[in-house]
Amino acid sequence: MATVTLKDVAELAGVDVSTASRALSADKSSLVKRATRNRVLSAAEELGYRGNLQASALRRGRTATIGVIVADLSNPFIGPVLRGIANALGNRDLLPIMTETRDSSDELARICDKLLAQRVDGVITTAGRYRDRSLLKRVASEVPTVLAVRELPGSGIPAISHDDVAGGRLAAEHLLSLGHTRCAQLMGPEDIWSFEGRGQGFREAIAAAGATCIDITGAIRLPTVEAGLDLATELLDRSGRLPTAVFAHNDSMAIGAIGAFRERGLEVPADISVVGYNDVPLTDQLRPPLTTIRLPGYELGRLAAELVLTRIDGVESTAEKVVLAPELVVRQSTARPAADTVGHVDPN
Amino acid sequence: MATVTLKDVAELAGVDVSTASRALSADKSSLVKRATRNRVLSAAEELGYRGNLQASALRRGRTATIGVIVADLSNPFIGPVLRGIANALGNRDLLPIMTETRDSSDELARICDKLLAQRVDGVITTAGRYRDRSLLKRVASEVPTVLAVRELPGSGIPAISHDDVAGGRLAAEHLLSLGHTRCAQLMGPEDIWSFEGRGQGFREAIAAAGATCIDITGAIRLPTVEAGLDLATELLDRSGRLPTAVFAHNDSMAIGAIGAFRERGLEVPADISVVGYNDVPLTDQLRPPLTTIRLPGYELGRLAAELVLTRIDGVESTAEKVVLAPELVVRQSTARPAADTVGHVDPN
DNA sequence: CTGAAAGCGCTAACAA
DNA sequence: TTGTTAGCGCTTTCAG
């Protein structure tokens, strides 16, 4: 099992290693006589030669790998993004090195260190929180970096993201068009662009229509079903009139909210409408099927990968920021407010 | 941004590179005088030195990376597995390189090539189908390899997997205990250990109880909601009595099946019981909440990682095969068969 | 078109 | 305890 090197191939083919190297390299192979190349190729074949990318990377100063950092691999929304990235990179024969931070800044720092030590040629990260700005700026100064999904305003790092402001607005306009005039939103974790944007878009659109918007913010660490349940409970326990509609900053939270409402005897959408965000798989199978905002994850991943690639190629002039449009998916968790609910409902 | 090398650090500290190397290496640093080490350390700090893993790998013959191959990143069940792997590897300062095959054998072959060219120190794969056996055997002959989730009987490659036979049996026993005597199973893709095992366990347990088991196999490529819908429709369109309970080989298929049944006016579980497999997130939020089999994904990942690690360390004597026990989670998609359904039901 | 030579950045004998 | 030396496997001038 002694690993076979280029030298072995060269010897078997009766040429110098430099010639063997040329013969095997995709772009330089034209510099080698047909016959010689064939001899090298068949020698390589015969020995089962497999180039050592480490050695090649060391020599060329490029590893042909891209570090990909995500916050949460379990987030069903991330699958398509990663697939988009992998596909775009695969075409160029780069290998994505995927890592997960679980949204911890310490973990992010550790991972960045590792990735830089691995000398990845570029980094794509979906895991940046505002508080990670300086860390990521440092990374970006060392290696071509692009943000995906989450922007980092003021960082100067190019980003491919969803238009979350528009997504929030979409949710608001849908509810407004159904006749809701008193809405609440269950805010995702602070410190993260995606949720900030959704919150802002929703709030502004509601306000612009002269309706009421209640923001419920809690000590949410992750936007999970439990977080949605907690925030919804907080909403229910507030004094004052209940809203007739709720915008949860993602689908998991929406599901938690629906559970909380049901516990208190409120039916969705009869008593209260709920809108989610992301359109993750199975949301259409829920009770009731969830009205939500769909995002083009695959496309986003693909664009992010293409952006790092052009940056690696040294093109700096690329657009610094791309935002993709979200889409409203109307299902059955939203409806017109019940006539008698408008204005006065008893939470108990 | 000229990248700073060990030589720079050594010069600044006024020592030889070899000394600098020793001072910075975790285990060799004791060979260096306290004072010298401190000088090196602060020089490194000052210059922002970051070791080049490529170079180090080339020299030591180890890359400190492990290739991780999964079939489908979107499968919610895989998240915990990857997390278990990442955690176990992180403790040893190895970097997992995660890749996805989308269950394509060609893609698997490409990925293995890349990983081997990267000279990963080990490989963990959850993506093997029977037809990939020889490919994976070749991989295993070049680098320590372990199978996770899916076994490859006869390959001789060590595996950490779930006891899918027991899982199938669990599903069967649950249905039998409810009084079902005519059951069907919607089989997952052929050529994959996990589904084979589930099928076998279920079939045997049903048979052992003297009940009837109908296997529905289709040209399923992936075990998706659509696949479940198709197979369930096939079941409904069969001539002969319908079963009173159905075991779908994963949760997605179970959901598809429930949809198909509902379309034909059959209520779950009143008219027909359904059991899924995996207990993926949100299955408890479905209508009805799904009875399913839960698997210890995180644990499995952790064990798989530990197994490659011991193999990398040269320990060959480790158990070649570990199977983890599944657990039945009873929710509301299963019930006793309706008295009048037992024996004669009209699909329309 | 091919070979000789010089490293990429690091580590590990082996000496001193 | 530290320095010297010799590469790991590959690519790329530079000559020929």
C-alpha cells in the first residue's frame, strides 16, 4: 500500500517528473508530445496514481477548497443552499469544506482559525451575527469571503442574501389585505440580519397602513418551536387586546405559536392567523397547512459560490450585494379576522 | 498581506525554524527552554502567525481531516449524526470535510476520489448502497473507513448503525399489540441496508404472529413524500382486502401515505393506522401526530467518529460492528383496527 | 518538447 | 536545549 507518487509514474513512463507533471495537468498537457503523454497516462493508470493535493497546494499556493460555514445543519432551509454551493463549486472542481457553528461565536472563531490554517481559497458563511463583525472582517482580509443568507451591514463584505425586508412586508401586506388591523410579530434572535430585516419590513408595512404592530422579543437564543411557544405565551399573557394575526420569524416558531394558541383555546386561523417564514418541508402537511414566505435557497447558494469564485479570480468589481426576492405562499393558517374578534377578544 | 511563515517567526525570535516549530507544537514544546518558547510564542503572536496545515500535512503524512459522506443533507435525520461526528472530531482537533452524494453512485465515486486526493486521514460514510460495495472496499483499503447508518454486509468494513431489523420488529409488534392482523409495508429504495433491515424485521415479526404482511415495492429512487404517496396509491389500487395498518419506511413516506389515504376518504388512524420511521422534527406537529421509530443519531455519529479515530491510531481490534437500539414513539397515527374494518373494507 | 533545479512551509532525525 | 540537514510530493522557471 506504499502510496504511489509522481516520481513512480515518471520512472515507469521513462520520463522526468516534470514531464509527467505536465502530462497529467489539464491545462499544460498540450505542452507534451502526444506519445509521451499517453505513456505517462497509462503508467499512472497502471500504478493507480492519485495526485497529492496537499503537495500540489503547497507548491501552487492554492488548495482548491472553500470553507463553508453554517449556523445550523439541522435547519431544513440550509440544505438547498449547501447544494447550490456544492454544485457551483463542483463545476470548478473545488471542494467545499462544510462546518457548523451552532450559532456560537466561539465556535465560529475556532472554525475560522481552522479554515484559515487549512488555507482554504475562499470562505462562504451563513453564520455571521452582528457581534461577529470584526472576526469576519479579519477573515475577509485574509481570504476572499462572501456572506450568504445573513448580511453584516457595515462590514464591507460582499453578500448574497434574501430580501428579508421585502419578506416581512409581504407577510404584512397579506395580513392587511385580509383585513387585519392589529398584528404582532414574534421576533427571531437579535443580532442577526435576517430577523432584523423581517422585523423591520413587517413593522413598517403595518405602520404605513395605519394598523397596529406589536413586537414580541424574548431572550431567544435559537428560533425553535419552543421559542415560538414561549413568545406566543408572552403575547397571550400581555394585558390589552390580543392581535388577530401573528407573524413568526420562521416556520418553527410559527408552529410553536400555533401550539400555544391552541392550548389557550384559540383556533388558527379562525381566532388568530399565523404566518411563518422559510417554507421548510412539511409545513404544508401541518394542521393547518402554514402560510409562509418561501426563499430561493438553492439559487442563493449558487450565487454565493459564484461570487467567491470571481473574487478568487481576482475580480473585485463584482456587485457587492445581491438580494433575492422572497415569495408569499398562502395556505390555510391565515384568514380574515372573525367579525367579533376585531377589537375585543378575551385571551382566556 | 504577505503570509507569514515559520521562518519569519523564527527570525524575529532569533532562533532556528526547527526550534520555532518545536516551541509551537503542542507535544514537543517541552523540549524547548521556557524562555525561548515564550520568545517564539510572542513573535508568532506579534506577526499573526498561522501554521500552514498543508505544509505540515505534507511533511507528517497526516492531514488532520476526515472525509464525511452523506447521501442527503436535507434529510433532517442527518443533522444530529453530523453533529455527533463533528463533536467527537473537534475534541481531537480534526476537521470533518462533509460532502453529499444525493445518493448517486457516480457522485459518490467522484467524491471518494476527491477525498482520497485530499489525503483525508479517514472516511465516514452514510451513503453506501449495495452497488457501491466494491468502490467503498477500495476506499477502505486505502484509508481507515467506517460505515455509519447504513451497513454494507459482506464488505468487511466496520460499521456503526441502527438496528433496523429491531426497528421494523418494533413497528410490527406495536401494530400486532393493537390487534392488527393484516398489515402492509411501503418499502424504501432497494439496495440500501437500512430499508432492507426494516423490511425484514417487520415482515418476520408479522409472520411470526401468524398475521399477513403485504410488501409494496415500487421504483422508488428516494424515500420522499411523493414516493410514499405513490406506494400508498399502489396499495389502494391493489385488488383484495386492504390492510388495517401500514408501516412506511420513513416519516416522509408516512406523510405521503397519509395524504393518499385521506384522498380516498380513509381516516388515519380510524380507518387505517400508519407508522413512520426516524422521528424527524415536526412529526409530532402533523395531523395526526405520527407514531414512529426514533433513532439515536447523535450517538451514532459520535461512535462512528470514535471508531475511525481508533482505526487511524492503528487499533484494528475494535468491534467491527455496532448496532444501536431504536425506540418506539407512540403518537396518534395508530389505533386499534375498527371492528368492522377487520377483514372487509372497501377502498372507495 | 523535455530535463534539471529550485523550492512551497514545515517536521524530524541527527548532531552538537 | 538548540541548530543542521534532509526531505514530504509537487510545479515551475530556465535551459537545452
